[in-house]
Amino acid sequence: MSNSPVTISKEKMESIINADCHDPFSILGMHPLEEEKGVCVRVFIPTAKKIKVIDRYNSQNSWLMNKVEERGFFELTLPGKDFFAYFLEIEEEEGIRVTADPYSFLPFFSEFDLHLFNEGTYHFAYERLGAHLIEVGGIKGVYFSVWAPNARRVSVVGDFNRWDGRIHQMRVLGSSGIWEIFVPQAEEGAKYKFEIKTQEGNLLLKADPYAFFSELRPATASIVYNLSPFPWKDEEWMEKRKSQNLLSSSWSIYEVHLGSWKRGKDNSFLNYRDLAHQLVAYVKEMGFTHIELLPIAEHPFDASWGYQVTGYFAPTSRFGTPEDFQYFVDYCHQEGIGVILDWVIAHFPKDAHGLGRFDGTALYEHLDPRRGEHPHWGSYIFNYGRNEVRTFLISNAFYWFKEYHIDALRVDAVASMLYLDYGRNEGDWIPNPYGGKENLEAISFLHYLHENIYHYFPGIATIAEESTAWPGVTLPPYLGGLGFLFKWNMGWMNDFLTYISKDPVYRKHHHQNLTFPLLYAFSENFILPISHDEVVHGKRNLIDKMPGDWWQKFANVRLSFATMFGYPGKKLLFMGTEFGQWREWNHDEELDWFLLGYETHRQLQRLIKDLNHLYTTEKSLFELDYSWQGFEWIDCNDADNSVISFMRKSKNPGDFLVFVSNFTPVPRFNYRIGVPREGFYQEILNTDSEIYGGSNLGNWGGVWTESIPAHGRSFSLNLTLPPLGSLIFKWRGAPGILNREDKL
């Protein structure tokens, strides 16, 4: 140890040695001498035996530093010397290494960046915050930054510093709450976390909120990842997306949990690239237009299905790297398939390495559990009114659209965001300033998100899973709405599943379940979902909900799907329902694909293929999806027979379909319905066809009208309705255009 005089106080030196310094850059690195011209260099490396300072541009100039404290504090004073660029030659037990001094670099955030971040308007904050591989003045390394405004000290720890929080103590940038440091020679693939000392002196080890990649659970470290430009090949899709009218387009969505759609050998996960090829081939064969993925953002607990997110910017490492996931999306687009992600911003888990109490205080959440916790989920609620939290969430949405070309975000549990009393008893929630139960901060956040995101990314969509009657969910903010483009129709789903699961003998008493959803069908832009939530937790899978024997169960499912595809709104089916999986979904195992070895399951699957083909080719099923002009009841009042009939119409008056559904196992002969035009109505789909496993009762390919008035119309059809069957007819022309001898 040198006897040279030390230029700083013992207290400051101890604050560095004990990793208790709020501003380590004011001590470490190169500084001017206070009482004379010259500079001093201070370095703290506990494992160093010797350290030399080497002039970066003249390596002949080098100086051995004084070890002024046995625990690893070194200092060098150079009277008369001006500031210069330098390297450190460090001798340790393992050998000698040469590196730049982390404390010799200036801040990387601009004042404007900091202003936008603290204002809540930094839309691409992930481009600065987190870990970024950069090069500064020819020096390669990783730039780390994190928001922890109430911390006493923050360090980045990882593979590059033996996970020692004393080595890379970070600097805080003014009053922004952002801490940063550039670590020379740190490389891609390095695991890291942030070590945070709270004001009480407790040490927290936190994963990076903005990390692009994370360890595979149960490990929880973040991983330095270079999100370099991906060689996208989906230019045609992306260009077409900008001008597409989504409301007047067909969306048949296949909802998928990647971890259990299919598994590899020994029940292992498939890679995103393998999934891309296998899943897209299947989706195209089945005729779906979009894949919706249950949350793929990093999450520690498989059984949460991804709904307990800890890594909002990291595609889960269960299935590969971020580049692998980019490949997945790119391949989907090249094959004409859209990609929707579930986005969980209603809550986040309390895992120790996650966002909760991030710097020892309620940072991303509210402190008061009456505002900050979901009692039934055991998770924290985002503080939507805090600007930096808004920055985090908005930049996360922008991230998925920009870096991964995602087509839509489906926002989970929107109702829990909107209502302060959601899931709470009286007295367990705090009213808003006006005494109401509406979460004004969450509403403001959604307004701001939607006012900006459609501007940056034309052609994308946001989808609300919102289970209440909140008005204007899919209206734009300037009209007083929340700004979503679509909303899941949870009311239809609950009413329809309740109805179809009843024994047919009782269905006439619940006929309103079929008809009531049409009273509000055009109040929002709806998606009709048969989702993952309906095939778990004792609810049973769709086919197992059905009453009756084996044949009737399959007939009921076929009837349900055809009726669903006829109702207004986009369509969504959870994986496995399309071929009649019996047992409830198990996230730990792949679907029961062996069932396709049985003819009845293959026949059901064929029906879904044909329905999807019909849905995506018949404009009457989607062109006027969100207008009353696209739907018309023929008869909604035949409760005694449990039969409904309606029309779906396109903009072309002569292009329409007629749907008739019989919800009893009793065939109906000579059943008459009124139709708007004279001529031939081709039976283009019959769920009772033998190709779908039915009894093959129907109308011999079509029916000519009779001049017998019915249902307020001059012409009518005399039909045979199959048991538990649905029929779809297409008008092919009047007698003067098409006569009875023409073959169809």
C-alpha cells in the first residue's frame, strides 16, 4: 500500500468500497486536481493486485497506480497533466487484462430524452433503456440504464464482473431517476441484473425491465442481446396492411398456446422456427387468417400461461431467441397469416426479480393495496397515472409493432383496468376524485396510447378483452371512446355457451340467449370468441359441454360452429376445439392429435375448414360486419321449435346468404321461411351432411322459391331442417336468369 496522500476524504472512499455511493462518477475516473494544475485517476477493483494507467494514443506513457486502500482502491495523481484518453492494465489472479475505464465515459441520454421519459411521451424508450451493445470512440461494450428514482445506489452485476455490485456502480442522471453506465468489453450473451440498494440499506437483485432476452426459467437473469436489424421478407404483407380496411375484412383467428400446441421429443418445447413451419402449414390448411398467441413475453411460471409477465420486452426463451421469434412472424406474413399477441398490462406478478417494489418503493404500482393490488390474482396493478410507467407501457406496445411486425395486440382484462372496484368488496377500493369507480388514469392512458399508435403503425389493431357494458370501447378517443379497434364479445360467448350446453328439450325456454346478442351486435366492433378460458378449470372442452349421446354431441358442435360463423363479428377458436378435443386443455402437454385417427374428429375438422373457406370467400359474411345493413332476421321468434333464421348481406344487394339453424334433434319437414328474392337458393353448406358425420338429411342441393308469402316477404322456401343442424343457402338467381334445368 502506498503512503502517497489521497486526494479524497476517507468517507468518500469508504462509500465506494462499501458500494454506498449515490454518485460514483464524482469520485472514480479522471478528475482535475483541486489545488494545482493536473489530473488524478481513481479506480476501485477489489480483485486487482496492480493497475497501470496507459495513454490510449501513446502506449509508451504509462503510470503505475498507488493502491491507497488494501480493499482495492487505487489512485494516480499527475500534476501538470491535462485530461487524456486512457486504458487500464489490470493485474489479477487470473492474469492481466487491458480495458477502458467505465468511469471515463460521458452520459448517453440527452436532456430531451430525459424530458420525454419523465413526461410519459418517450414512445421508443426501449432504444435507450436496458442493455445495448454499442461502440464509443472505437471501444465496444454494453450500455446499461435503468429507472430507479428512489434507490440509494444502483449497480449492474453479471458475468462480466463476477456478479459483484461494487464493481460497476452506476450514475444517476439528475432528477430523472435513470441510472446508467457503459461497461467496456461486456459482450452479447452476458447474463446480468441490477443490484439496487434501497434507502433502508436493503439489497435487491432485479431483472432488467427493458431486457430483450432472459434466461429460461427457473433462472431469472436478463441476457444482453443485440436486437440488430432482422432481414425481413414480409414487405408485401406490411405494405398491403397499411391500406387494408380491417373492419370489412375476414378475420378467422386460431388462438394458440405455443407451449402446448405441439411438443417435441420427450415432451420438449419446439423452437419458434419449427413452430412457424408446422403451425402455419396447419393454419393455412384449416383456412384461418390469423394466429393469436397467448402471451409470449417472458414469465417464470408455466401455469400462468404467460399472463404473469416479468419480462415485457423479452419473447420467452422457452422457444428460442428474439431472432427466432422474428423469424416466426416473418414466416407467417410471407405465408399470408397475421399474428396477434396477447398483451398483459392490467397487472404484473410479485416475483422478487420483477417490477414489484423495484427500488424498494412502489414504483410501477400504487403503494396502497386498494389501488395497487388485484386481490384475486395476487398481483400488482400498474400506476397508469405515473408518467414513467406510461412511457414503459407505451414503448412496449411500440416495440412489438416495430421490432416484431406484430399485426395486433389483444389487451387482456381491460375491465380490471377500467374499474377501481374490480374484484373488490365495498370499502376495499378508493374512489376517483369525483367519487366514481372509473379509473380515470387508466382511461387517459388508453386514450393516449390509441391517439398515437395508429399514427405510427397504420393497419395494426388493438383488441379489448372487456367483459362489461362499458360504452364506446371501439370508438376513437375523439368521439369519447377508448380507441380499440375490436372487442371480444363476451356477452355472446356466455349466452351462447349457456344455451348450447342445455338439453334441447329446455332450449325453447332460453331462446333469448340466441337472439339477445343481436340487439347490441353493432354497438361495438366485435370478435366472437370460443377462447382458452372456456376449456379449463372444470368448464370442460366445447364438445364435452354438449348434451346427448356421442352423435348428438358432435352434431351440437357442428351446429354451434355454423351458427357462430353466421353471426356478425370476427371469429376466434382456441386450438383443439376445431377437431373436438374432449379433455380440458393442459398447458403441460400437446393437444390430443391422436383423435384425428378417428373419423368423427376428422369430419368435424373438415367442417371448420369449409366454414373458414366460406367465411373468407363470401363477402356477405364480412363486408358489412359492423353495420345493421349486413344482417337481417328472417325469424327470431320460433322458440317452440328452437329454430332461428337470418340473412347475411354484402354491399351488393344480390349477394346474400340465408342461415337456418335447428337446435333440437327433431327433423323439421315443410319448414317455411320468407326470402327477399325469387329464384334458386343453393344449399352451400349443411352441417348434417355425411361428410361431416351427419345423417345426410337436407334439401338435395337447393330449393326454388314459391310465391307463398312468409315472414313479411313475397317469396318463401319450403325446407327440410336436419336434426341439430344448420343450413346455409346462397341465392343464385331469378327464374329468368337461371331455370330449373340448369346444373349447379
